[in-house]
Amino acid sequence: MSQDETTTDAPAGRAPSRRALLGWGGAGLALGAVAAGGTAAALRTGSDAQPAGADATSGSAVPFHGRHQAGIATAVQDRLHFASFDVTTDDRDELIALLKDWTKAAARMTAGDAVGGGAVGGPAEAPPDDTGEALGLPPSRLTLTFGVGPTLFEKDGKDRFGLKKRRPEALIDLPKFSGDNLDSTRSGGDLCVQACADDPQVAVHAIRNLARIGFGKIAIRWSQLGFGKTSSTTPDAQTPRNMMGFKDGTHNIAGTDNAALDQHVWVGEKDAKGDERWMAGGSYLVARRIRMHIETWDRTSLKEQEDVFGRDKAEGAPVGRKHERDTPHLKSMLPTAHVRLAHPDSNGGVRILRRGYSFTDGTDGLGRLDAGLFFLAYQRDVRHGFVPLQQKLAANDALNEYIQHVGSAVFAIPPGVRGADDWWGRELFA
Ligand SMILES: C=CC1=C(C)c2cc3[nH]c(cc4nc(cc5[nH]c(cc1n2)c(C)c5CCC(=O)O)C(CCC(=O)O)=C4C)c(C)c3C=C
Ligand SMILES: [Fe+2]
């Protein structure tokens, strides 16, 4: 498939787009989103223009272009398909062409349109540009968030794409933490795409089509499906529960809290100097596949479960308090309680934006669920965010008896795509 075939808009009379197939039904959904209170968000154009607090109707589209990539501060969608890719080509120009093609396809899919010339209506002799399983589905708040891993800059001592000097200092190789049992086939990666949507079919379709566009240049290294978001960037909405039955995401950074986002999540102009300038407005992502020993947890008393977190199971209130959002009194919790250890007051003010999902990937052959938390955390600098937090949790957390980290990756997340001529990673390759 040539670049033109994969990226150009459908010519008149060719394939109908997903939006066109939705017809007036789709228009009705969009209007519904506006009428339901999303007016301001719908009229703005940046990806950070639909903050987490904005009304987020599940069928609507999240703007793709903006200063920051969507899918970070954006209100958390219900489903995830996360993919990590190995770059298989050695050719820098081929990689750049792929990123341009990806960006065009991502802009279309997040708007609810089919890739390239669409899934139907094209020449009968050629495979269609789009695989088709999202035809007729609304945009479903699809966001596609793109990142680059440490091995894109240097692998086995080789500066593969002339990017070595551009590697940000904050993009470290994560240290080994106590208790880690990492599977290399579920870890690392040169590139990543986080697809979040309210419909799993829309998220899966997006990753599948990006992988297809990249055939011969990239290969999926590992991927993770997620359901049941385990964090919230919308404090006004009901906090979701994780697979352990506890409310998860109560004290997270809200997508509307610009001061906290600037302080803890976005890479600032001052952070990104010289060869790192391309990261201004971006962020750093740590992904950890954390398996839960669900069967052991399910045999643990309610008292012990609550002690492990330092919050009660029903309301999510901190120990000794009544309501979920009451200020915790950390000293009332056990010294090993997860919340006491992870709270900013125990860590010199460190905060991260959590955006993880539950997973259940069948059973492990020993009759145990392969289930847990696919932990995703965004931060301004991994060295001052995830690393010190995880060092402390790995050493002291009572939760460790019930979990094990089995996959790990870290990615630099470039700033947002500014407009139709911009593309994922443009400033990195400039
Ligand atoms: C290194 C960072 C963290 C890892 C890894 C982690 C794993 C993990 N967490 C839960 C469940 C909960 N976590 C909660 C709070 C919480 N967790 C972290 C960090 C990590 N968690 C932070 C920074 C916080 C916020 C602490 C605070 O400021 O109060 C909670 C309580 C509710 C909430 O605020 O979200 C739960 C529940 C699991 C199950 C897990 C690994 C599987
Ligand atoms: Fe946690």
C-alpha cells in the first residue's frame, strides 16, 4: 500500500467514512453532546480543549490537535488497547514517512472517520485501506497517544536513527525494583500507542490499523487490553473500583487542575533545553503490568484488606474519616499502608497522574486468573515521579503480598500535534 493510498482523504464518490455511515444518527450524537453541556469543549480545537471535567458524552470525538496530546488529561474513557512496537526498519526516512502516515490515520480515526480511502467502495482488486470493524460506530471519545522508548535513541550501542543526542535525560532505563518479576516479552519497546475509547472495538480497530499501516517497518512487541478504568481524572464523577474492589483514583491529578498538570505532568519550556527542546509540552509515561494474586486477596479478611490500603472498602474514606474526599490522617494508617506510603506528604510533594485499567487475560494454567492492574502513570520527570514512589512502595507496601510487577516500559510522550501539517515526533526528527 503506498503512502498516498493510506493517508489521503477519500475522493468524492469513493468510500463512505464512519461519520458518513452514521448519517443523521452521528450528527444527533454530536448535537446531543453539545446540548448536554459540552458546548465550550465542542467549540474549542486543542486536544487539551476537552479537559477531564468537561462533559464527555461517550459517543463524541475528542479533538486530536492541540498543545498536549489527548489521552493524558482527557477524561478517562472506559476501555484501553495499549501497544508497544519494535521498529524493524533501519531507514530514518522510512520511519519518518510512517510517523506521518500514522498521524494522518490517527487524526481521521479519532474524528470517527475511516483510514485513507475507507473500508468499502474502493477498487475491488485491492485490499481496502481500513479494516472495517469500526464502520458505523461513533468516535467513542477515541484518543491515540504516541510515545518513544529509550531503544529508539540507542540500542545495543547503536545510534539507529541519528537520535542518540536527542534522548532526554529524564527518559531513563527504569532501575530494577525489589520484587520485580519482569517478562521481557511484555516489557520495553521503541514506540507506543495508547488507544483509549468508550467502545473496545474502536480502540482495537485503531491499534490494528496503525500496525497494518506500519507493516514491514514496525512490529507489535506486546499489547495490553484494559477495561474498567482504575483511575479518574474527573473528581466530580463516581470513582471507579479496581479488581480488588476498592475505589481507585480518588486522589489523582484532575484533568482540569492546570496548576498541578504544569507542576507534575507537562514538561515545561525550562525543562526542555537544547537537544531536548522537542519535549516541551510533552510528558513521560511509565507502564507497568501488575498481576494481582486475586485468589489470595479474596481469602483475606475485610479488616486486613482495608488496612492494606488505609481506606475503607465501601466509601473509600481514609482511616478514621467518614467520606472519600476527606483529608487523610496518614499517621492513623499502618506504616505499611499503600495510601500512607504513596501520599505526596510522605514523598516531598511528589505527584503523578494515574490512568490505568484493569485486565483479565484468561487463566495461567494453574487455575488462577491472570488479572490485575495495567498501571499507567504520566509525569514531568520519571526520576522525580514514579522512581522514588515505586522504590518506597517496593520496599514497604503491605500490598506487595498480593501483587507482582510482571511487565514494564517507559516512554517519552511528545507534545501534541499542532495542525494538519504537523506529525507525531516532527520536532524530534527536525
Ligand atoms: C508507583 C506508584 C504506584 C503504584 C505502582 C501503585 C499500584 C497500585 N495501586 C493500587 C490501588 C490504589 N492506589 C491508591 C492510591 C495511590 N496509589 C499511588 C501510586 C501507585 N500505586 C498513589 C500516588 C496514590 C495516591 C495516594 C494519595 O495521594 O492519597 C488507592 C487509594 C485511592 C486513590 O487515591 O486512588 C488505591 C485503592 C493497586 C491495586 C496497585 C497495584 C496493583
Ligand atoms: Fe496505588
